[in-house]
Amino acid sequence: MNTDKDRGRYTSEDAAKQVGNLYDLVLIGSARARELKRNKHVSAKGQILTALAEIEDGKIGKDYLLEHIKDTQKKRRDKL
């Protein structure tokens, strides 16, 4: 886990280790960054960094992705 001192340095390798592989990292990171964008919590650059930080810190992971997929499918069904 990163300390406040090195908080600005996040790498895809560290985050990938947390979720298991790069493929899941891309899916989880992009889903979280889009959510941050919708909620306007952080700047565009900060969305990616925030998503990576949350993944590295264990705040979000594969469970987040599964929940995101369920929510997306439900919204699509509701539109029909």
C-alpha cells in the first residue's frame, strides 16, 4: 500500500497485481473512471489516477466490476 509521501506514483503493474491481471485492471479501471466522470468528483486526468489508487489500495476490485456489469445489464433491460 502506498504512503502519502509516494501517493502520486501509481503504476499499472502494482494495480494489476492487486486484481490479478492487466485485462481485469483495464475493465475495472475504465468502469471506475467513467463513474467518477459521471459524478464529476475529479478532473479528467485525476479520474484514471483515482481509479488506479483505489484499485491499489484494495478499495475496489473484481467485486466492483461484477456489480458494475449487473447494473449496466439492468439499465439496458429497463430501456427495452
